[in-house]
Amino acid sequence: MRRGHSLGALALIGLLTACAAGPDYQAPKFDNMPVTWALDAPWREGKPDDAAPKGAWWQRFGDPQLDALEQQALAGSPTLAVANARLLQSRAALAASSSSVFPQLNLSTRDARQRISANRPLSNYNSPNFSTIQNDFTLSLAVSYEVDLAGRVQRSVEGARASAEQSAADVENTRLLLTADMAVAYFSLRALDTELDVLSRSIDLQKRALGLVSSRRELGAASGLEVAQQQALLDTTLTQVDLLRRQRSQFEHAIASLTGTPAPVFALAPEVKVFMPPAIPLGVPSDVLERRPDVASAERAMAVANAQIGVASAAFYPSVLLTPSVGVESRDLSTLFNAPSLLWSLGVSAAQSIFDGGRVRANVDFARAGYDGTVANYRRVVLNAMQEVEDGITGLAALERASTQAQTAVASARRVLDMATSRYEGGATTYLDVITAQQALLASERQAAQVLGQRQLTSVFLVKALGGDWQREVRAAGR
């Protein structure tokens, strides 16, 4: 009969263990996901491979110096080091949480010589106490195992695993943001180099014009007003050079910090480069949910919060702890391992909260509210991702058209300056027309340089919005 009760108890424990408190996690489904992007000419839709590595996306821009700076940033960035340390912590926490699934074994020993008081309380009035001095040698192995009735341990492991996966996604997101920040700072600096080159060429042109008008004044063919006007234009352009150099130094300092280098010992030589953004394939909007690490991190946060509901709900059920132990004890070391020295115990402890003033219910409500917050945050992250990609698509399309128009404007401004200079030298117009043409050419050239720089920056933002790199074009079958 006693055996039947034992089997029934074991069956009940097994049944309860199979049921974990709290809801099982379900992957989120985003409502109203668009089927395709709203494309604008000259976009041509491509198909990225989500399973491909998304690492060195900056190599698509074909700039060796940028490649070197990105590698320095990945190796020396303290921000990335912090994210990697948190990942190691979360993995260690997962290992610690997973250990609760297994029994805990503790081996203990004691070697003591002790004196027992003769005046200790009596256990029997007919048996007086005596003072004794003796040795006590003990060796025991104790086992402790929590019967996971309500799935508290299971939910804890699920939460720790999701937290570790979230930390891994955070590392990838930090890496993506770090490399994107580096590319933005680098291309901004190179765009300023191009603008400074435009100003340098404009200054040379304006100095030659100043020499020309000064010579004409000495010959009586020009007035002092015309000389003063050209000098004022030259001084204004020189002022713009100082302002651009200040902006360039700020981007240079930002690059130094991103690479983990003190700003005073870091320098990048000026260099004028022709920017050529890479062709970026788009795929479909649902790809963003798989590619972006911040979306993955937000989704894993939901899994963590869902597991916390189960951990909090498990407090409604009793906690059961099995604590068997076996060992030996003797007053003489020589008889420690003899049969009479054997001792053992089989025990089980159970605890059930009867009244807690609503504490457990409040903890469950707190966990559910936390989960609802992660759901809202996930939706926010996805919507933000959709916005960033669409902004990049429309922005690049507009900038490509603007770049073509800006080059046309530069060519037109050069023709106007040539015509104005010829008419002035022929006495058909005043020098004000030449100055106006010089200002228009400078504005057109700077605008063209700025548009090229904005195309590079917008390309970086779009790559970041899409979640990183994509697979190179697949070779034709049979090659």
C-alpha cells in the first residue's frame, strides 16, 4: 500500500513538472507589413540574401583608407568592448541558470576534537550527563534537487537564454552603429576636403581676377570700387575656408575617438576623392525584420519578459526540494569507513504560501506589464526601421537626380563666368557682372560637392537601415 502511494506521488510530480507556469512564448507577427517598398526612379529592386554574413559592408565603397579605419575602430572601440563584456556576462548567467536543472552535489568533511559539557540539559532525569572529550570525524555527500513543479526553473533558463541572445544581437547592433558612425564621419570629412578644394580653386581664380582688375585700374580702365568689390569677395571666400577647416577638425577628432585614439595624436591628410556609392539591393520589407540586429534585440527582449511571467506565476505553486544525503561518522579515524559508521537521510521539503497580501499576484501583474512594454517597443523599433529604409530610398533617388542637375549647373555657371569676363574686358558690362558670375560658380561647385557627400552619407544610412551587408551577385549556374 505504501508503495502505491509512492508511485502515485511520483506520477503527480511528473505531471506537474510537465506543465510550466505562464504563457509559452510566441514569435511576434507584425501587422500591416508592406509587400514592397515605395520605389522612385532610378531605383531597381534587388534581392539580398539574409543568411549571408553582414559584416564588412563598408568595403562596398571601395575606399582602402576607410577599410583601415573601420578595422581600427572594431579593434580599439571601448563601446564595442563594453557590449562584448555584457555578452560574456549574459552567457555566464545562462550557464548558471542552466545548472539549476541538475542536482547539486556537495561533499563536506569535518575533523574535530570536542568536549561535551556535563551540565548540558538532561534528556532523561534518570540518566545523568557526563563530560566527555572525544574526536569526531565526518565525511558526507549531500544532494539537493528542486522539483520543478510549476516550471520556474524552466522559465528561468528560457529567460536567460533569450537574454544571452539579446546581448548577442546588441553586440551586432553596436558593431553596425560603430562602423556606420565611422563611415559617416569619414565621408563627411572627405566631403569637406572636396569643398575646401573648390574654395582653393575659387581663391586662385579670384586672386587672378583681383590682379586683372588692379592692373586695369592702374591703366585707368577700372575704378577703385571694382578693386574693392573683388577684394571683398576674396576675403569672404577666405573666411569660408577657416569655417570649413573647423568643421573638418571636428570630424577628424570624432574618427580618432571611434578608433580609440586620443584626438591630439591623430590626423588624416586632406584628400580629394570621387565618390561613387554602391548599388544597394533592397529585397522586400520583411527582410528588415531578419537583418536588423536592433529588431532582433527587441524581439528577444519580448522572450525575456515572457519568461519572467512564468517565473512570477510559479510562486502560486508549492516549491519542493529533495535533499538526500549519505556519509560516515566515527570518533576514531581508523573506523571511519566501517559499516557501523554509515549514516544517511532521505528528505523532502515543501513550502506553499497561504497568505501574502497579494504580493505574488502583484509580481505577476508587474511581469505582464513589462511584457506589454516590450511588445510596444518591438512595434516601435519595426516602424522606425521601415521609416529609415524608406527615407534612404527616397533620399538616394532624389540625390542622384540632384547630382546630375548640379553638374549641369556647374557647367552653366562656368560658361556664364567666361561670358561675363569677356564682356567686361571688351567694355560691354561692369565688373559687378563678373563678381556675380564668380559667386554663382562658387555656389554651384560647392553645392555639387555637398550633393556628392550627401549621396555617400545617405548610402551609409540606407545600408545601416537594411541591417548591414548583403551577398555579392551570385555567379551564373555552371561557372
